[in-house]
Amino acid sequence: MAKTSEKKETKKKTSKKDKALVIVESPAKTKTIRKILGDDYIIEASYGHIRDFPPKVLGFDVSNDFQPVYEVIPEKKQVVKNLNTLAKECSKVYLASDPDREGEAIAWHVREVLDVPDSKIFRIEFNEITPKAIINAVENYRSIDAQKVKAQQTRQILDRLVGYKISPVLWEKMRNNRLSAGRVQSVALRMICEREELIDAFVPQEYWTITADFEKDKKTYSAELVKYKNKKVEIHSKEESDEIVNFLQQKDRKFIVDKITTKNTTKRPQPPFITSTLQREASNKLSYGVSKTMQIAQKLYEGVDIGQDGPTGLITYMRTDSVRISDDARDAAKEYILKNYGEKYYPEKPNIYVKGNSKQVQDAHEAIRPTYIDKTPESLKKYLTSEQYRLYKLIWERFTASQCQNALIENTSVEILADDYTFRVGASKLLFDGFMKVYTSSEDTEEYSDLPAFKSGEEQKLKKLNPKQHFTQPPPRFSEATLVKALEEYGIGRPSTYAPIISKIQTKGYVEKFEKALKPTVLGKTLSAQLTEHFKDIVDYDFTAAMENKLDDIAEDKLVWYKVLRDFYEPFVQTVNAAKENMKKIVIDSGKTCPNCGKPFVVRTSRWGTQFLGCSGYPECKTMMPLNADTTEPQEKPVEEKCEKCGGDMVAKTGPYGPYYECIACKNRKSISKSIGVKCPKCGGDIVVKKSKRGRVFYGCNKYPSCDFVSWDEPVNEKCPECNSILVKKVTKKAEKYVCSNKDCSYVKEIKND
């Protein structure tokens, strides 16, 4: 009887009425949090937003202080039904969406659709998925922050206003119903287009440098000509350079050591990552795009199964603009550094990077750091994919280094005189590596070397003078990483918006990747020019940054949300109406002519966003070609190949997605694929170059659909020595790498570029 009673008691304890429901955004978090909280909690996901404005209408009443109307997203109706069922059965409901404004808004929307009393609903938040953080969050629940919700709602309404009011004007004037004018993405596009204008207008200027090779103590070193009569030397032509070289090469010319300056400097470690710096460093060191970096970081934050420990959150929340770290994290770092590197590698006082009087903007929780510093990258390598391991290693090393002692560097500068000409040679010597034992930034390009021992007044033996011609270079195009940096410097966007902004302008066809950089397309340039001319405030840097600050002020209850919208709306509507009247209809002339009818080719956009050349004589002439096609070539060429369907003659033609064969009789089409000379690892067929519907190049087997091998990266004729998978090519500015195509293998082979 006692045993039966025990079983009943156990069953009673684990019944749903005694359990609490925890609602998170992503189902990926549920395993990690369930492991921490145990059987007394039910963990369910809302799968992101569950409500939105109704489609195809504004969704808010402008005349009634912009009061919004939301409805459940159709595909989320079953999710809402399930959450309601569980909420009614459980004693408490904890809303555990992400710790930022968007997460706060999601929590509010969930509360609004739950048919249970507000008294049993609580908001919790945490910056890391660890036992201490989760339990602390549950014990210190709070109510939903209405001001954060209003700030997010204001952003959503602003974006909706801009999109719904401006986009129809663009559709009409530019005859393209795929166009959209996002409030922040339009500013990012303007930045890219203005940089391209600077590049196009740039006129290279010739200049020369002269270096001298000297020999001392059987060592050769080089010094650069820097001054003439104590003024900066400027050489603009070969004639000027030759004149200087001829003078310095005269037999009686002496090169005498003049000044020797030695100075010790300390180099401080950089702070732990915030969203933007992580995105930049992952781009520079790992060649990861902004979206890819955030996807990998999301998984590390939500939790990875690491063997006996099970699902474990490995990093703190990855959308943040604060460099602050918790006291616990700082103490753990101190203990780890002292134990593994020694006392000399830990500073006298802990490194703190938050300025005392600096105002932290939204999402100012903690920097991005490992949740457990003792879980080193190497100890977790076998549990992580190659991409997860590399990003985790980056985050772990940056954080650990941020808490280490400064590096000590000896800088030596030597000036050598030849009459009125001054040469200079400098070198830096690493006296103590400090934080650099753990990590060096991609921006740290300083090389450390020794110079020979110099004495003031001693003569140097000249071996050779090296004049070299140069030309000034235009400013570089933005990469994804440098665009994020520029947006951050202007105060445009916030940590959660960088990746969506950059993704949007590419998927819309306004910008394309060119040698790892962002280059505006013809459509992007035209669109940006129209927005800049007719919607100046919307794409104005200062105006957009000021609006971001107003959203911050709404979140801090310093501004009234609907008054901010009202102040924006009235002049905005006037601008839209003026654009309707004044903007002329735009046809994007490609500057090329149709090879079939001689009429101008115009730039058109397909339903998938791919831009192509279309004849302006459409529909009479339906000629279409790729954007970069050579339109001087004949549009149709007879080929020897026969139609596989009817046996008829075929001709080679070029369409918006590239060349293809078409049967004269039955109009059957066959794509022409270029082989890269590598065999398919699955079936032995040929790997060929292909294009997606959006115009992105990829590589696939020519035996598709019977073989489904595909790769975004170019495969090479080499196998991985560790797992025998095929290697693929990754190219950066500094080097070319062959990496294993198997995501669970981390093999990398460096191949330096010339």
C-alpha cells in the first residue's frame, strides 16, 4: 500500500497543473533549457513572431494616434492553439523570448493571444543559457516592459509607412513591382552607391617612392626616403625620381646615421566582441558573411550537444552593442588566465571597457563571450561542426585575450642623412606578448623584427637604390564587414538589423557581390538616385540616425511613441505626394542594342530578382540576354547537336540566365553547362557551373536530377587527407584556401596568393 501511495504522490507532483510553461522563440533552445529546469517545466516555442499587421494594408489607424491592429499569422494559428492549451493546464507561464526590443514585443504578442489571466503570466530574460542565468531569471521574473514594446512597435510602423507609401510610387515610375524602399536598407544602398560614384570619378595620381638597401653587420636592411630639407618628400614623376637617384648614387655621397629613437609602448587588448565587431572579424578572419556569422552564433547561443553534458549554451546572446561583462565572467577569466598562463599574463587591475559616462544604447546587456571559459575550443572540437568550432574559437580567444595583460613593444626609429635627404627605417620588437599569446586581431598587421645595432654618426654602406612608381588608389568598395562598421559609425541600425539589411539589398538585386565586395547594380544605382532626389530625408544619414535615437528615447520613456510618428508622418506624406507629381517614369537604359531588331536594350528584373537585358520593343521583340552579355554577337548560331526529343536541328541562343540550345522544330531547350574539370564525388560525372534562379553561381553534377551533388564553393581536384571528402576553394584578399566540403571536418589547406 505504501508503494502505491508513493506512486500516486509522484504522479501528482509531475501533473501539468503543478508545472510551469516556459515559452521561448526558437525550438532549438528547448532541449538546453529543459535540461536545466527539469520535469517541473514544459518548454515550448512560439517560433518567432506569432502576430503581425494584416497583409496588403497599413495595419494601423493614422487618424487615431497610429493605433495598430494585429492578427495571428495564418501559419501560426496551430502554434497559438497549442500554447493556449498548455497555458490553461499549467500553473504559471514564463515568457522567455530574446532579451532585446524585438523579444519584448514577441513576449507581449504571446501574452495578448493567451486566454489565461495576466496574473499567471511572467516575463523572464537571460543573456546566456546556463543553469545560473536561467534559474536566476525564473526567480527574478518581471512584467513586460511596455516602453520597449512601444519602441519596437514604432520601428515597425515607421518601416511599414515607408514601404507602403514609397514602394507603389517606385512601381509606377520605374515599372518594376519588385522594388521596395526600406527605411534603413535605402540608406545602406545610398552608402554603397556613393562609394561607387567616388570610385568611378577617381583619377589616379602618379607618385614615386625611393628605398635604399644598406648592409650592416652582414645584414641587409631597407630604409625609405621620407624628407628633403626636413620637409616631407613628394616625388611626382620618373624625371624627379631619376634626378634624386642620380644625385644619391654619386661616389662621394655618404649616408650617416643621424637620429636613433627608441621608445617602449604598451598595447592594450581589444574589448570582447559586440555584434558588429564579431561580424567584421568573422568576415576578415573566416571569410563568413554577416548572415552566416549570425546563424552560426545563434546555434552556439541556443545550445550544442556536447556529450555527457548534453545540450549546452556555449556563448552569450549575440545581438548586443555593449562591451560589459559580468563580475562572474571576469572572475572566471582571471582564474583561468592565472592557472593556464601565469601571473604575469593577468593585469594588476581587471580590464574594464565600458566608459563610466557612456550611454549604452539598446540591447546593452553583455558582450559576446563564452559561457564557460574552461570549455576551450579544443575541448569542444569533436562536438562542433567546422564552422561552429572556428567561430567559437574566435569568440573564446577574443574574450580571454580581453582580460589579459597588455603587450609590451619596443619601437625603434633610425634616420640616415645623405646631404639634404633623410631616409628612415623603423622596427618593432615584442618584449612581452601579453594578450597576444592568446589572440591577435585581423587589424593588427604590425610585423615584429630586429634592427642591427646603430651608433649616431656612423656611415652606412649603400648597396642599392630602389625607385618605384605608384598610383593613388580609389577608395575600396564596401565589404559586408566594412558596411556594418560604417552603419555603426553613423548610428544607423542596431545589432539585430545589420544582417537583415545587408541580406535584403542583395536578394532584391540592388547590390551584388564582386570579388568579395558589394557593388551596386544598374537597378540599385537608379533606385538610389531616385530616392536621393525625391525622398531626401528618408535616405539622409543624420535623419535616419536621429530616428534611431528617438526609438531609444521611446524605450527609455523619454518620448511619446505616437507623437514621434505624428511628427514624421505629416511632412513624409507631403514628400510622397510631391514625388508622385514630379518623378518621371524611368526606363533603365543599358547602353546596348538588341541584336535582332536594333532597338535599345533596357534592364529588367525577373520575378526572382535577377536582372537581365530585355528588348525595349517588347512584346513585338522578345529578345532577352544576361546583363553582361556581348550583344554584338549573333543571337542564334547553328550547332551540330540534334534535339533529344524530336531529332531536329538546334541553335545556340542566349537568355536572361545564360546560353542554351533550342530546337528549331519543337522549341525544346537544353542548358549549356561549363565543366570545371572536376569529377563528381557522388557518381563520377562532370561538375559544371550553374546559376540559380536568383543569378547566384553554384556548382553541380551534370547528371542532375539522377545525381543531386551541389556546392556553392568551387570544388577542386583534391581530396581531404583526413576524411577523403572533396575539397572546395575559398578565396580571400590575403590567401586562397582549400577547405573540406564535409561540414563535420575542419581540414584547411592554405595556398598563398601571389
